[in-house]
Amino acid sequence: MQIGVETSRAVENKRVFVVHGDEIIRAALQFMLHDENEAHEVNSLADAYARGADRKVDLVLLDLAIVRQEGMAVLRTTKERLPGARILLVAERLDDAFAQQCLTAGADGVLATPLKLETVRRKVDALLGRVSVTPLRVL
């Protein structure tokens, strides 16, 4: 079922990988995005690199905990291994100091929990270069 989906976005082929250590968050993000994107849950960055080797990936939603564990160099590696992909970090807070450092090291944005459908879609659309269309209110 598609809720609040703009038709032009539903037929667009934007590929999004959700790489998160928590399978519930990973599934929730994939569910929020699958109506307007070709969204895939991916267990690890190694899996993302393998899946993205033969197809274009437009956006990677990446768990900040993975970057903490692997080091900030993983941001550069991800951009090299998935050319053209943007990186949206998933963090507990927007003002997380490490997340802010990651922005200067190559990440393209930060998405904070709790995850809300409108916020997730708006951030993803912005990073994919989509113009946000504000619905008209009928009074």
C-alpha cells in the first residue's frame, strides 16, 4: 500500500541501501522508503559493496555505530566503492559530535531517531535531489 506517494516518485528508479546493525530499524527504514524508492535492507557494508558492484546506488542510509566501529575512513571507502552514492547517517541525535565530524569527513547528512515517515522521506528526497512538493490545503 502506498501512502502519500507522489506518482512520479513511485516510478522513478532511485536505489537506496539501508545498512544498519539493528534489524528492526533497518526494516522500518526500508518500509518507509520502499513506496518511492527501490529500497533494500543490507546486513553489512561488505554486502552493500557486493550488491552495488553491478548496479548504481543512489543513497546509503548508514548506521552511525558502524562508522564508529569501522572508523571515518569507511565514508571515503563507501563513496569509492559505490560511486555517486550519497551517505545519510542514522544517529540517535542530530547534534551528536561524532556525526558532525562525519559530515566534514564526507557524509552528506544526518537522520536522527525517533524515525518519522515524513522526516525520513523529506531527508531522503533532499539528498536524492528531488524537489519537495507541498500539498495544497483545501479549506
